[in-house]
Amino acid sequence: RAAASRASWSSESSGSSGSWEPLYRVVLLGDPGVGKTSLANLFAGVQERDLLEQHGVAAYERTLCVDGEETTLLVMDTWEPEQRGDSWLRNQCLQVGNAYVIVYSITDRGSFESASELRIQLRRARQAEDIPIILVGNKSDLVRRREVSVEEGRACAVVFDCKFIETSAALQHNVAELFEGVVRQIRLRRGGKEA
Ligand code: GDP
């Protein structure tokens, strides 16, 4: 069921041809080490660190059945921090997503602050668009090392007008719920557009 595939920036555009099931690109954003790759691997059903990275862009395609309806997500784990990433790639990441998952680690306040900056960058890059965004506090299993409270995460999501969830990739807690949430957020907007 889980299929991993190499992404190309241009070949798979969401819903471009009517007979095809639409495919939605979900871009993971966040500081290094917060758990983006771990979450992407769980989504893909890959336990080992993925084979695709050696080919370049890491992306995972999978069809989820949510509320009795199937939706295909292409989860892209391609975000690089400013120091390392080239700005073209960063800009592509901000442009191509149909939905965004902004990840921080609850054990790293700096990554929480970066999440806010990413939200601002995203707003700037996609000004008039109403794109689904989920703020994710990962590593919820590391209770003793917590630096960011659940309340702070939730409050930040309110300010930034996005959804919020805490996950643990290590315990596989709330990871399925996260991606189901992404699907629901995409559908909410899709419904709005067609109505
Ligand atoms: P990325 O740089 O954002 O892609 O982060 P990675 O997925 O590579 O994770 C960085 C490190 O954090 C790895 O050692 C992971 O095993 C660990 N990690 C990721 N998610 C969790 C989690 O939910 N809990 C714990 N305890 N460790 C995690």
C-alpha cells in the first residue's frame, strides 16, 4: 500500500488532468533534527532511513482512506536550513505545497521560534492563498526535556491561524492523525472552492 516515489518538481501537478485522482503535495518544514524525516518515514511505512535520499529529493506518495474517501498525498521532506539550502530549492518548497506541516521539537525552543518564522515566510510567499497549515510539536515522548508547553503550541497555532497537534515519531503517537488532519484540511478548502 505504501509506495515511495521520487518526486519531480514538474511532473506531478495536483489535479491537473481530470481523469486522474488528485494528488496533493504536502511539504514538511522545520529546523534540522526536529523529526521531519522520521515523520515522513512513518507516513511512507518505511522503517529504515529512506532509500530515496540518495537519488535527491525525498518524497513519499501514499493514498489514505479518510472518512471513507481516498486521497493521495505526496509528502516532501526536502526542506534545508538557510545556511545549507540553496535559495532556489527553498523557494520551490514554499511555492509547490498544497499543504504545509511546520514541525518543531517540544524539547527545543529555538525550533519553536523557527516555526513562527517559517509561518511568516510562507505567508509572504503565498500571500493571497488559503493554504492548509498544521503546526506540529514533535517528540512529545521526551517529557522531561520539554521546553515548549502544549498551551504555547496551541496559542501559537491560534495566532498563526493554523491547526495544531503534538506527535511522537518515536512512539508513533498521533502520526496517522496528523496526516489524516492534513487530508481533512485540504478537503475543507476544496469544498469551499467548489461551493
Ligand atoms: P529532521 O532533521 O527534521 O528530518 O529530523 P530526523 O527525523 O532526522 O530526527 C532527528 C533525530 O530525532 C533522530 O535521531 C530521530 O531518531 C529523533 N526523533 C525524531 N522524532 C522523534 C520523537 O518523536 N521522539 C524522540 N525521542 N526522538 C525523535
